[in-house]
Amino acid sequence: MKRFKSMLYVVETGKRCTSVLRRAVALAETNQANLTLVDVVPQVPAGIGMPRGGPLSADLQTALRTEHAQALDALAEPYRQRAEIQCKVLVGTPYLEVIREVLREGHDLVIKAPEDPSWLALLFGSNDMHLLRKCPCPICITKCDAPTAFRRILAAVDLADDDPTEGSRAHRSLSHQILEVAAWMALTELAELHLVTVWEAIGEGVMRSASINVQAQEVFAYVEAVRRQHEAGLDALLHALEDTLGPEALTLLKPRKHLIRGAPSKEIPAQAKRLEADLVVMGTVGRSGIPGLLIGNTAETILYQLDCSVLAIKPPGFVSPVSIEPSPQTSPPTPGPT
């Protein structure tokens, strides 16, 4: 199953996380995909007596780009026999230039290590969150201390309703995509695959209160119907996955189903911790709309609680708020071996 064809690995300036690069190379090799290494350097500011774009600032910018281009080339060199690798140095704001590179070149997967700012007790930094919110293609933020091969992968899907509206259809399509990508990663990494959905019986508390007259057996029947609806949704996802992969691959995967009652923002991070998941595959756009909505509140709350690698996916129809502007100066691409 060849899922991705054009991968973009983002190098954190001053941070050479070779374990994440090795994983990117392995994924590119397995999928016979192109791999581009990109580094983003800041725009040299105008100083006293040094106007922006003047000879001195231009020389400094060129020297900065050249230095980073040489470092990128050295980073890529040991892997060029395994995958087709190019290198680029972009100039500007990191998350903006990464997204513009995705839009320009049509990359279908971004891989990077987290910023992991030491002064915050959070896994993801500001640029990470901007990418999770706005990057149109899947983005895999992989911890530097992740195991060489992922052992357990959690696919978090939302099966909240059967509403036939366009937004809900897109949301169901996102659930299928999450499971397909998680299965692809599990097969690639020979990892366990855990399929998780969290459900609540909306209005159960009111039904049990004295304010309305509802018999206990009616409440039980309602709650059980909601549970069965979600279980059927999980089974339908797995049947669709079998159609995509074939029965032999699904038998090899042996995905585990987890039907958990509660609030997704609480239960998904808790389940990831219980399973000691190495990777969570999830959507990052809320269900109230597709174009223009950057990230769902539930998704953002989950992300802030996770302490493992994340592969985040946007639904079909997502439109990034970042547009392609005139490309800043880049270093010439460094081609791999012919």
C-alpha cells in the first residue's frame, strides 16, 4: 500500500534530530517517494545604516542561506543511496514558508520533530500548532525519542451521527482517511493498530432527572442504541478498510476496537496513555465546517494533552488560509543521484 509520494522533512534550525530524519528516509524508501529536506532561515533585518535589501543585508542573507544549504546537504548525504532527496533553504517565517512549499510543490506529507520549547511544559511549539491548524496535507510531528519503530498506533475517529449533510459526509470521509493512514503506518512499522471512538448519550442526564417523566428502561434503551450506533460505525469503517487493503492485510493488522464512553477531549489522551501509544492519528478540523475552520476545539484540547508523536489529517475540502505568495529566495535544489 503506497500512501504518500512526495514527502517534506522540516529541519529545525539548530536542532538536528537524526532519529526523525531516519524515519522520514525509511518511509520514503518504503513508498518509493520523493523526499525534500527544507530549512527556513529568518529574513536578515535592516539595521542602523543597513537598509533592507541593501548590499550588506543581501550579502548576509546569502551567507546565511549558503551556510544552511551546506549543512542540509551534509545531513542528506548519508541517505542518498536509499531515497531521492532534494534540499532547499527558504527565507521567512517557518510555518508560512513550509505551507507555501507544500502548496507550490504538492507535497502530500510533512514530517518534522516538535519544537519542544524548554520553557513550556508542552510538546508542540508555536510553529507546530500553526502547521497543525493550517497545513493542507497530513503532518507527522515525531518525537526525537520515539522508538525506532512505532509499536502501538492509535487512530481516533469521530462517529457522532448519521446526518446526511455535506459537512457530516466530509467528516465521515475524514474518519475513513484517518483509519486508512493509520493502517498504512501500522503495516509499514509492523505496529499494533488501535481504533478508538468516544461516545456520549446526549441528554441522558436530563432524561434521568425528575424534570421529565422518562422510564428507566427507556433511558437504558436510548443509551444502548447510541452505543450500538457507534459500534456499528466502527465495524463499517473496518469493512471499508478491508475493501481497501484486502482481507489478508486486515488479518495481519488485527486492529483492536475501543468503544469508550465519555468526553473525547478527556478520553482520547487518557487512552493513548493507557495503551502507551507511540503515535496518535487524528483529524484536526472541527465538524461545524470545512473550508476556513482551522482547528476544532476538541482536537486542540487533545493535542495539548498528548505526549507522543502525532499524525494530523485534514478532511477533504479543507482550504488552507495561507496562500502562495511570490516565492522568497531559496537555495538551488540539491538533486539526488540519477
